[in-house]
Amino acid sequence: MNSKFLLPDRPLTVAVLGSSGAVGKELLVLLEERSFPIKNLILLASKRSSGKIQIFNGEELTVQETTSESFNGIDLVLASAGSSISRKWREVIKASGAVMIDNSSAFRMDCDVPLVVPEVNPLAVNNHQGLIANPNCTTILLALVLAPLANQIPLKRVIVSTYQSASGAGAKAMEELEKLSQEVLDGLIPKSTVLPYSLAFNLFLHNSPLQSNNYCEEEMKMVNETRKILDIPKLALTATCVRVPVLRAHSESVNIEFVEPFAIEEAYRILGSSSGVEILEDIDTNRFPMPIDVAGKDSISVGRIRQDISNPNAIELWLCGDQIRKGAALNAVQIAELLLKKL
């Protein structure tokens, strides 16, 4: 770790870049809930959002327009304004000497940028050069279950299908889902302006750009980021990502093949004792994790762990996790907490 980018042993001056978005607002909630040591909190956003008031620790803070002077005297930047904004301000932040934890996809696959899930690869933060990347939301949820199982028996192949809520597309997509759902109930024909298609009583394959292999960008994020986090560069992993009419929290159906059979009882034991994971199910009533179970919560919920009847070396499971919280804001704050511990 470059000593130039060590956080000081004192309350920090923290900037939240993209403070008016869904993840930015959640960052403020978590920084307050977790009593993160803050001396000054600076809220940054676009010119359009400047002047807005947000509350932190009972105090009214005014959102400021981001400029080249915004990062002077800042110790830590929590960035959640999108890839283009992160790229725009990266060199300015670096020159200021601040550490940047970035929630966008801009730098995740850069070889000199750690991609961190604190429960999975905490020591990776030691390799940062002033920039640490927060993984994609679905990747974080997946890594939380794959890592502890892979520590027991090596992985051979993973097949995952995601069911991603409107929150993954931001606050405006959540608002649109509510609005268009009411329009359908009123007998109107919904017309989406935020997402390419209406999510009201509907679903569609993830709308991120298709790549040359006919996988969308979101699916390839899961493939490439999971390999990097688990440090398994050639892990066989395939994903299908779907937008579903849920306001908040993502779900995933996961098929995991190991190099040898994995006892179901052992999988329950391992995941039930893993940090950031809880088992939630009632077999007798066919009750398993749902988005409403995890909305606003830190841990992801896992259930219906079962033997794959088509493959003796594979198990299947279902998980749900809050995309805004553990899938974004919480993971970023946990990374910052790791930096304070100076592992």
C-alpha cells in the first residue's frame, strides 16, 4: 500500500460523490448507523442537484456541485455517481491525496485496483494505490455464498440466474415502477421513460448492452468480477440476468458444481456460520427467502439448498439480498472500515 494513501488516525473528512442518488442516500444512513468516524461530511452531486438539503446525524447539509476544488482537504471519497463521473474526477481525487472507494464499474477490472468484498477478500485492500473498487451488486451477493463453500471444496462450474429489482437502475427506476404499476391498475397502457420497457407486471432480460458473445454487460460483470474476487481466473461461470417488477433487493438462483460431492448438511453448516449470510427457510411451509425479507437489511438470506439431481457433484440454492445496502452502500462502508483497521 502506498503510504501516501493511508487514512489518518483521526476522524475523517469524507466526501460522498453522487449523494443525491439511491446509493448515495443509503451511504449517509449507513455512515450514521455505523458511527463511522467523521469530522466533516461533504455532499457532492451534479449542478442539477446542488442546493438540495440532506440530513446527517440530525444536521442539515447542503449538496454542493462537484468542481475541481471539491476534493481539497478530503481524506476519503465514497463515489456512487456512475462510471463516467468516476472517470472524470479520478485524477483530481488522486492528486488531492484522498482514498477513493468507487461503486461504479469504471475501474473494477484494472489489474492495479483491488475489487473487494470484505467478508471474502479483506486483505486485498492492502494493495490499493488510492483507489478501491466496489463490485457489482449481483457479484457481491454471489461471492458471499461461493467463497466459504469454495474454501471447503474447490469449485468447478457455476450457473447463476438473477432476478434484479428496479433499485438496481436507481431511484428514478423505482419511482417509475410504482407509477406505471398504478397506471396498469387504472387500465392505462404504461410507457417507460427510465427503463427501455415497463417493469409494471412485467419482466425482461437485463437491459445493459449486449457484448460480442451475446451476453449482456451485466452478465459479464458477474463472470469477470467473481473470478477476480475469488482469485480463480479460469472459473467456469455463466449468468443470465433479468429485470423483475420488484422495488428493492435482488434474488439469485445458483447452481454450484464442485470437484467432488458436497454434503448438503455441510453446506448448511458453512453458510449458516458465514459472515454476512443467514439461512432463512421453513421446509414444512415451503417458505424461502424473498426480497421483502432482506429489504433494508445487511445480511443476505439463503435457502432451499439442495442436491442437483442431474449432477452428483453439484448443489443448488436460492438467495436474496438488498442491492442498495449490501450490494452497494454497505459494502463500500465496510471497505472504508477495513482501511481504518489497517490490516
